[in-house]
Amino acid sequence: MSLLKQSIFLSLLLLSSSFAQHPADLIIPKPQSIQNLQGEFSLNTQTAYCSDSLLANNALNYLQSHLKQSSRYTLQKGSCGGDNTIRFEYAQGKFPKQEAYRLHIESRSVTITAGDEAGFFYGIISMMQLMDAAIWQTTSLPNAPRSWLLPACLIEDYPRFEWRGMMLDSARNFFEVSYIKKFIDRMAQYKLNRFHWHLSDDEGWRIEITHYPLLTQIGAKRGDGTKLPYSAFPTMKGARRGVESGYYTQQEIREIVAYAKARSIEILPEIDLPAHSKAAVTAYPDLLLDPLDTSEFRSVQQISDNTINPALQSSYIFIDQVISELARLFPFGYIHIGGDEIPKGAWQKSPAVAKLIQKEGLKSLNDVKGYFFERVDEILAKHHRTMIAWEEASQAEAKLRKETRFMAWKSPKSGEKLVQKSRQVIMTPVQYLYFDQQYITDKKEPGHTWSSPVSTQKVYSFGSVANSPYLKGVQASLWSERLFSEKIADYMVWPRALALSEIAWSDKKRLDWEDFKIRAYTYGIERLKVQKINFRKSNRSD
Ligand code: TNX
């Protein structure tokens, strides 16, 4: 080789190696600190595991089930001192934050250190992202790898936000249990930890309440549908298409709660009150509506008479009973009671409400809303639960406990205003985090168009939101008026959820769109493909 050729060859080599990324630099969400080391660990049929804490069981089981699926073997229990071992070490009080972990990969062993269940779980998630994408496959392939190479590194990691959520609306269109599990599992793969489950709305009541069987016998069935601006209308006559009708039995709910818990995910159930309740009031008009109420109104979605009456004792007995069943099913300390979009004109001509105003010395219908939320808050307190509500509940002048959390959806500004008032906030602004909106404006794109398009880059840009002790986290919301299949739901979520994961987990100063793009559109996409997720193939910026 001539000298010139040699030097060109050498500089090319240098150039390419400086571009070649260490696999640890490809993890999503980006860890807080990564040190790349020399060498690699080989995980194979001889590899053992050892653990000094039951808190590591979820993490271990998750790894084992994926190994079994992909390679048809699991790790045997071994001694903690041995070589070729994956060690789980409990370290109490060593980490500054909850959910933190330390992942140390050396050529002879892997050590995952954590102070809680979630920490161990996230250590394993990061480790699995360092393996060939085949580890994520959901069906066994004949030629799957038997041994896996893990590059040596030391990762120290913890989340930016305590609340890293995704909301799925099972009311407008119903999703089968199998899809709910997939949804939850995919959240867990990206260290998202709160599944907000929208279980009732005008179009359907989706959870079995044993005390009120008509809620599902009537309220879980969809009708013919008419062409209104946003949704198919719930005429409650019977199913038009399978996906639109259905509900979750209490047994299924318990199963899903356990499935989520094994993946460090808490489920926040939402029953939307007092508006968005056409399904409930259709099932139990005698309990929830004032028969003398002649108010005429329509909701934003053009639905009439969809609002529970706040002056009837029977409304509160109903809510108490529903909350008591929810509290038995969902161990999470919070329940979401809706509170959004009470239609203008509701209750205006209700004699029962007029009486209530007089009796309680209320001044306006806004005060009536406040009265309603206060009573619901009392019910929640009785069942040892804390309220989460859409931001409108904060405008109702209700005296709600200080630990109440508000979901700000109208704009980042409306969330910031609440933060300034020292109220606890979860941000899910429509302009950045509504996954029901189109990615880009295009007739061929599925999704809503009523706000502005939400590209993956737009999602990522919300990472610049200011930190505050009152800002508890961020959440993407997937309303389902237009989700007519699981495939469309997948499309709306991926790859946007990769961006959500990173802005929810990684510190602000670690965020870099250009760098994220490379990770997302290489290994990130590879993992989605392996799982046959119907993600949106884009030109990398939308
Ligand atoms: C507004 S966001 C709603 C939902 C709709 C959504 C559609 C919120 C609290 N209410 O009822 O499904 O817009 O994007």
C-alpha cells in the first residue's frame, strides 16, 4: 500500500471508530451517567444468577421470561462469588432517589445494585437494551441466539420525574385485555411507571361494578354511530362493531394490576365525573339525574344530558360505592375522578340544584362544581385515596386537599400557573403530549386535528419544561375516539413514546434531539420491529 493510501485508510478507520457508538450510549431513556469500559460479558447457558433480596424478583423474572422466549433456557441459581454470574445486590439508603440503580458489567460478572424493586427492574431493562434486539421478541424464532454479548460499562441512573405516565382511553373504543397488557409491557421497557386508565366516558363504561350491574350491561354497549365532529355517538342500542363494546371484569382488572406491578407500573383508574357520563346516566337515570331538570345543553363533543346531578344524595351514594370497589381493585393511592369539560348550561334548570344553592349559600354554578368536587374528595379520603383530576377541577374554587394532583392538558402555561399556586401538577399539554393528535398535518394521517400536530420532535422538545417540586411529572394521553384498531393505537404511540420516555426520565441537561434521533431510529426502531409494533415510519423529525 502506498503511503498516501495508507494514510487515507488510517484516517478513515479513525473517523469510523470515532463515530461507532458504544452500545451503552444507545440506551433509551438516556442514563444519567455512563462509563464505557473495555471487554464484554457473555451471557450463556452456563451463566448463573444470585440475589440477596426479594426486591429483585420482578427484575429476575422479567429477564428469565425473555431468555426463555428467545433462547429457550433460563439462568440457574449460583453463588454470589462465582464467575459468569449476574448479581443482584440490595443497597439500602445508598441512592439519592427512588427507582435508582447501578449497572456494572465486567467481563466476569454483571452486578445490579438498587435500593428498591423499581431500581432492580430498571437495571435489568438497561441491561436488556445492551443485548441483541432479539431479546425482545414476542414469538420464539428457530435461529434465536443462545449466547448474548454485553459490553462492559458502568451505569449510574435515576429518574428526573416521579410520574412518567401514559393514558389510554378504553371508553371511546374498547381494547382487549391482551392489548392492555402489551401496552403496559411496552411502557415498562422504557421506564414509564404510571398507566392512567380512562375507564368511563360518554361512549362507554368499561369496568364491572358489582353493585351496579347495569353500568356494564347497558353502559358498555355501543350503538350505530352518527357522524359527529369527534366521535361515534353512543346510541346504546347494541354493538356495531366488536371493538366498540366490552368491559373488564373485576377478575381481569386484578390480573392486569398484578401484571403491571411485576413491571413497576402503578395503575391510575379514572372514572370521569360529573360530565362525560352519558353511559352512566343512561344506565342509572333515576340515581344520577334530576327528573325535573329541563336544562338543554351539549358537550364539546355534542352529547346532550351527559352530566351527573350534583344536588342528589343518590349521586354521592353511587360515587361512594363505585370508589369503594375501585379502591378494593386498585392498590395505588390515587384515583382520577375526571372533572373536565362540564358543559355550559348543565344544571341551570335543575330545581334540585337551585335548592342546593340556597341551602348551602352558594353563589354561582361554579360554586356548585366546587361543592361537588369537595364532596367527592371527602369520599376519596374515606377510602384512603388521594384525588387526581383534570385541571378544570382546580378552577371550581373547591377546597381540595393539598396533596391533590391536577393534570394540566390545555397548555404548558395552565400547568405552570398551578405550579405557581403551589398545587401539585402532572403535565400532559395537548400541544406536546396528546398522542391522539396527528403527527403532521396530512389527510392520510390518522388522529385528531383539533389542536396542532404533535411530531416526535415536538414531544421531545417538552423536556425543556422547568423543574419544580410541584411538577410531579409528565404524561402522554391517548384518547381513542379515532382509534379503530390496535394497529392505529400502536401507530399513534410509537415512536413518540420513545421521546416521552426520555423527557420523563433523563435530566434536562442530558437531552439532545440530534443524539436521541440516532438512538431512536437505529436500535430503538429495531426493538419495535422485533416486537412487531406497528410504529410510524417517518423521515426522522416528525
Ligand atoms: C379533550 S383532555 C378531552 C377528551 C377528548 C380529547 C380529544 C380532556 C380532559 N378532555 O374528552 O377525548 O379532548 O383530544
